Amino acid sequence: MKKMLKVALLSVIPLLSYADNIELTGTVISNGQKMIGSRYMGYIKKVFVELGDKVKREDDLYEMESAEFDIMKSQADLALEQSKIVLEFWRKRLEILQRRKDKLENKKNIVPISDIEDLDSMAENAQTMLDASQVAVEQLTIKAKQMATVYNYLKMKAPSDGVIVQKNIKVGDMVMPGMLTIMMVDTESLEIDVSISESIMKHVRKGDTVRVVIPSLEYHTEGKIKAVIPDANPMTHKIVIRVSFDKEDKNIFPGMYAKIYIKTNEH
């Protein structure tokens, strides 16, 4: 009989601790949702993930067909290399002309002045070509970097750690710029969204500590009111509060049902 009474008392303790609190229901959300879209039009060559897969930052998600981009990138790289060769040619040409001019300067008394003038003219022309070549190299370097950036986007990588919750592509699909291809969420940075009536607002303040319960896991912890957000629809007279909490090592995921308990004592 004593053992039964002891068990009954223990089971009442959590309820008593919430007796003076307002119970509200909410939904677990991720504070790190990533919607990944395509920047270019093309066909999907490979998909490396499935729904529910956990990925790390920089893991490959999918790859687009690259034949056309390979050609464009090769052309840009080749044009850059050729412009560098031309630049080096005019640099050496100018150095040679300058050395020849220096030698003739030392022989002014025996060398016709017209020869020196011809060298000046050739050096001036070489300098003009050198300047033009430098501009071409700078422009083609920018173009090559742009193509390298495009090429990198053909193999999309995970921007952060997370879990794949939506996948709208498969091998062979054509994707368009801006199309949502994959959605992932960060399961470590979780919060709870709770919709409350304006009558409860007198008990709510940003930074307040609240009790958090995940009923399906029988997980109890404390959280803090991180933000108070007015509802977009003024007809509902609802306010949304965002509660942050520590999930520890529990298998808590976005979309799970949650309860919070707000103290009713006046501030």
C-alpha cells in the first residue's frame, strides 16, 4: 500500500508543477531551413541524396549535365592562355627594343638619328600593344572566373549540415533557373512556434523562461521566449511566439507536436 501511494504521489508531481501555468500547444520548427534552387537550365545528371538523408556541409547533393558548360569553360580558359602568351610577347618585344635603343644612344655620333627615331616609334607601338594585351588578360581572367563559378554550380553542395526533407528532382529531369530542387533543414537548431490569443499577452514577455514538453518522447525541458511576432492576419487577433530550447540528444524533428507552459503570475 505504501509503495502504491508513493508511485501515485510521484506521478502527480509534474502536474502540480504546471498547475499555475497556461498550457499552449505548438509545433517544432527548424531555424535553419534551406531551399536550394537551380541557377541554370539543364538536365540532372546525378542525384546523391534521398529523402531523410543526413548531410554535412559541402556534401554533394546533385550534379547537372556539363557537356555544354565544359566546352564554354575550355574556350574561356584557352582564350585566357592565348592572351597571356600575346602579353608576354609584347613585353619581351619592348625589352628588346629598349636594349637596342640604349646601345644606339651610346653611338649617337656614328649612328643616324633616323635609326633612333625608328626605334622610338617601334617602342611606342609595342607599348600600345602591351597595354592592350594587359586589358585583354584582365577581361578574360574575369570571364574565366565567371565560367568557373558557373561550373561549380553544376554540382550543387549542401550549404550546411541538415536533413533532406524535400526532393523535387531525379536523373534526367530538366531544371530551370530558380526552380526549387531540394529543401533541407537543420535539425540541431530547433525552435517552437506557438499561436496565442491576445488575452494571454499580459503573461508573455520576450526572454521569459517557459516549460517545454514533447509529449511523444515524454521529454521535459526549459525554453525561452525568443520572439513575439504579430500574426499577418488582423482578423484572427492571434500572436505567434517563438520559443528556443535545447533538444540535447533527443530525436526531435521539425513538425513534431509540442506543449509549452507559461507562468500566470503578473509581471
